[in-house]
Amino acid sequence: MLIGIKENATPIGLTGTTLLSDADTAMERDEARLIVETGLDARIAAIVEPVVNAMDARLVRVRLSGQNGLTLQVMAERNDGTMTVEDCEALSRALSPVLDVEDPIDKAYHLEISSPGIDRPMVRRSDFERWAGHLLKCETTILVDGRKRFRGVIIGVDDNAFTLRRDQPGEGEKADIRIPFDALAEAKLILTDDLVRDALTADKAAKAARREADET
């Protein structure tokens, strides 16, 4: 196994400067993902997720790809929304011996620990709440209003679905579409100036709160 650290652009936290309370943090830490792995990726996720959780973080995604020979990407973030290079390094040190013991991959591979980045995958309901008002692209497993691929701004979230306002609706299509969470195959934020601004503001506020907590 070879090990690499990748901090994707700027890690992100809450929109604006709102910070999570301890109760909110605990609830989000235990929140199940809407989009999960299958096959070997799922087996690896089951191995790494308890280690990630034990480090006051949560798993975003596990992906095994043919990049650089064979690369296992473990994407994670701390419960406060931050994820520094130092956090990635600490997680790598914790995961490496566990993966060596469990040995889920029968070939040599490169382990890459990364943060979600600004144009992050959306894998939990709280992600959609947190980044409401921003541009998203997503794909569903079933047809929703005659389509499987969508792009637009998140304008609402309820217990079972989110509402997207399409930026380029086709002729005869409704501008607003409600997409059930259980129909999602993939969802990701789209990089915009507004998203970068809000992400940088949120990350700065979250890191300041983290420093203050460490000093007390």
C-alpha cells in the first residue's frame, strides 16, 4: 500500500458563518448517508467508517479506481465541517494498519485520504440543508418527471426529498422539481463564485471555533 494525502481545494463547513451546536454535531455525526457504495467499495467502507467516526469525523465516500495503477480514495470530514491536511494525515495513520490487517484489496494500491472540497459530493440530508441556495447537479436511479439528470439551485428540503429549481428547464418542463432522496444515485455541488465565498467564510468560522475550543 502506498499512502497519499489530498486536501481538495478548501474544506467546507456551514453556509454563512453559522456554527453547529454540540447537539447538532452529534446528530450529524450519526446521520446515515443517502448515497452509499456497492460491491468491494461497500466492504471497504464498512472497514474504514468506524475508524473515521472514532476520530471525530464522518465518512463521505469510498472509491476504488484505476487511477495511478489502483487508488483507494477515502473522503472524509470532521463533524464541524473542517478537514485539514493534518487531519488527513492523522486519518491515514489510523487507517493504514486496519486496512493492512483486513486486507480487502488483493493487489498493491495507493491510499488517498481527501477532504470533500468546495464542489463536494452531497451524501447526507444535512448536506442539502446546509448548502440550500447553491447550484447542484444530480442523477437519479429512476425517472423523475421523465428525467434522470438534473441541474439547478436547491430551494427546499423536507424529510424525504429536496426541491431543485432548474437553471435551464426544457420546453414544457416545470421549473421546480421535487427529487426523493431514495431516488438519488449521485449529487454534487457546482463550483460558483457564491459557493466559493460561502465556503471560505464557513471554513474560516469553523476553524476559529475549533481553535477556541482547543484553547479552553
